Amino acid sequence: MDQRTAFIIAIITIVALLIVFVVSFVIYMRTPAPKGCEKLKIGPKNCEDCDVEGCMIYKERHKEQKEE
Amino acid sequence: MDKIKRGQHKESFLNGILKENPLLVQILGLCPALAVTKSLETAFGMGLLFTFVLVSSNVIVSLLRKLIPEEIKTPCYIVVIATFVTIVKMFAEAFLPELYSSLGVFLSLLVVNCIVLGRSEAFAGQNGVFDSFLDGCGNGIGYTWAISLMGIIREVLGLGTLTIGKVFNFFGDPLVLPILKSTTLDSNGNPLYDFSISIFQNPAGAFIVLGLMLATMAAITNHKKAVEKAKEKAAKEAAKAELAAKAALAGGAK
Amino acid sequence: MEMIVSFILAIVSYMLIDNVVLSRFYGICSFIGVGNKVKSAFSMGLAVTFVIMMATLVCYPLYFYVLVPAGIPFLDTLVYILVIASLVQIVGLFIKKTSPSLYKTLGIYLPLITTNCAVLGVVQTNSDSQLDFLTSLANGLGTSIGFLVVIVLFACMRERMNGYNIPKAMKGVPIALIVAALMAMAFMGFGGMVG
């Protein structure tokens, strides 16, 4: 196999990987979450056990708690 | 639809340097900060290359922000960033081989750096080119000074000396500053004085230094907040007292 | 026989002596970010293990049989990140479709795996230092087990720290880093175990 064929194969592989990535990303985003997990997002209520103070969610959560 | 109005360019530049410093305040990009700060120069070099990747990916992302469909924006950002990381890797390998070998795999790991991806998502994808450029510069400089400071602390405490000009060797011989460890040797071949603590060159030392730096930053922020609160409270009380005095005066006049 | 022994020794050395988190500094973000729940730390570690092994298996032939013959080995980082990101998406899709309970514990951490330096770090080291296939596998296995062990231990420690009276400025990440420093010192004791 000369280098030119190898090069073309490599380019095709990279493009194929790119397509696989984009397609799987879109399908993942479009698939609805299973029952009971619809609201499962990174948000104040799901991050209660976390204490990374630099995180935006942490700040927001503590704002809410203070207001309460 | 630019969120930043005119006259706020300065803010998008300055925010990243201190107020929203990516390492010390937002606590992002910990992996390279811990790994490449054994010496001042590798840390500084990493900061420079990081700044280049951040600025160029920010500019390209904000140029393309109207072309990229909303649904696949994260994949697009990843590809843009990976391209610039490859460019930086090739540049470093060609012109700064010493830096390239001491950074090792962490140069490639810029692809998954939370700061670069985060700035693309949070800022460059929604703002104009000039603002994104300034934002990239600000965040890059903020990160660079933070890890350079860490590099200074770890090198001085761990090795006892501060070397300048070894990685960026364009100016002849490197300059070695004896701070905690003498560079002159006595008759037995030992340095005249040596107060270095070698744990600071080890991974454990990296964790300790970063932890203490973050704690210091948090303490400063807390102190500032407390002072502001006290000021506000004092102002409120003064206003109250004034009101009361006025009321008393009015009452007296009656 | 010799091969098996060296394989096992390589796993142990990648797992304990060159621990991912404590001496190679990969994956600090997920290490700190996963918080103090042992259960979620464990499932995060398992997911990372799976992705690392798959990525090692896929990227090794891609580098040595596709990129190198074509004369473009410098595109490795781009290829690796594409492979890893697609793998994470596919794993996520699989979990989403088949197991709601797993999705519940792991769902919010899935995006964190793509940006976990451990995965890209392992794959990149394999090709940068031209490791052979068996050592690459040992690197992947050792790294991921090491990550699992450390992240679970760390979550346990932080769980116990919950009620302690820590100075205000040290709360959160700073104290976590100090704990990690103590762990790193403990792991330094493994140095020199494998000649």
C-alpha cells in the first residue's frame, strides 16, 4: 500500500469519525430521557451533595437558601 | 445579538484577570495547573500557549457563531479547539523543544481543558469578535499569572533556586537566582546554605500550594464582602439615625 | 508466563505508583467535582473505566495502522478526541435507552467524562511513548482502576468531613486539595514497589 492510498484512507476515516460524532451527539440530544429522569439536569436540586464553591450552581443555590 | 454594549469592552478584558480569574475564582483548569508548575518557566510557557489557544479559538468561534447550528455547537467547538491545539503542538515542537518535552502530554490535554471549552460556550458563542478576543486575552493572562505564581512558589520552596532562561534559551546561559539554596559550594561540595523543602516538587506539594492559594483567594473575597456589608450596614444605620433625629426635631418643634 | 508477569506488574505500577489523579494529575476536575457521594463516585469511576478501555482499543489501531502509514501522526489528538466524544455519546445513548436507574445516577456526569483528561491522557501517552499493544492495555486498565480506587476513597473521606468545623475560607475545593495532598503523600509510599 503506497502512502497516497494510506493518506486517502486516513482522511476518509477522520471524516467518518466526525460524522459518527455529530450524528451520535444529535441523536443523544434528541432522545428523550427515560421516565422519572426528565428533569435530571445539572441544576440546584441535583447538586446538593456537591461543594465546589466556584461553580455557578453552587452560588445560585446558596443565594436561594439565603433568601429562604 | 451582542450582549455586551459599547463601553464595556474594558470589562470583558479585565474580568478574567482578577474578578473572575479562571483558576483562582472559577476553579477551572486544575489539571495543568497542578502538573506543569514544577518551575516558573514551564508554567509561564504553558500559560502562553494556553492563551494562544484560548484567544484563537474564541475568535474563530465568535466569527462562526451565526453559521453554527445551535444543535451541533459543542462538536463544532471541540473540532475548532482541537485544530488550534494541534497547531500549537507543532509550533512548540519546532521552536521550543525544551518546553515541549517538559509539558509532555499536557499540551494535548488543552483540548479537554474546561476553560477553553467553557469560554467558547459561555462567551464567544454569544458575543462579538472583538469582545471575544478581549475575553480570551483577559482569561489567558489571568490563568498565566496564577500558574506562574504557583510555579515561583513551588520552585523556590522545592528547589531553593529560581532559574530564568533555561526553557526560553534565546539569551545564552540561564540565570540561577539563589534564594533558599546557595549556588556556591563549600569545601565538601555541599551548598553553603540549603533551606529547600523537596516535598514542594512532588505531587503532594502541588496540591498543598494550590489548596492554600485558593484558600487565600477565598479569604480575600470573604473579607471584601464582609467589609462591604459592614459599610452598607453603617450607611443604613446612619440614615436611620438621621431620620430619627429629624423626627425628634420635628416632634420637638411641635 | 513472563509476559503475564510483566503485564500484571505494569498494571500495578500504573495503578498505584503512577496513580492517575495523585501523581499524573489527570481527571482532577471530575475528582473534585463528583462531590462526596460514594455511590455516584463509584458509578462515575466505572463509566470512566469503560470509556478508557474502549478508547484504548479503538485508538491503538487507528494510530498505528491508519495515521502512521499515511504520514500524518500529528493529527492524533484530533482523532482521539473525536473517538472519545463519540464513545461517550454512544454509551450515554445506550444508558438512556436501556437503564433508567443507571441514567439517574450517571446522567449528569456523562458530559464530564468527555472532558475528563484521564481518557485522552491515557490514549495520548500510549502513542506518544510508542507503547506496544499489551502495555497500552495495561496502561488503560491500571489507570482506570487507579482512578476508581482513588475517587471512591476520596468520596468516603469527604463524606466523613461533612460535619467538621472547617475555616470558612478553606471550605469546598481548598480543603479537598489538602486532603488530596495527604493522599498523594500516602501513595508516595508505593514508589519503588515495582522495580
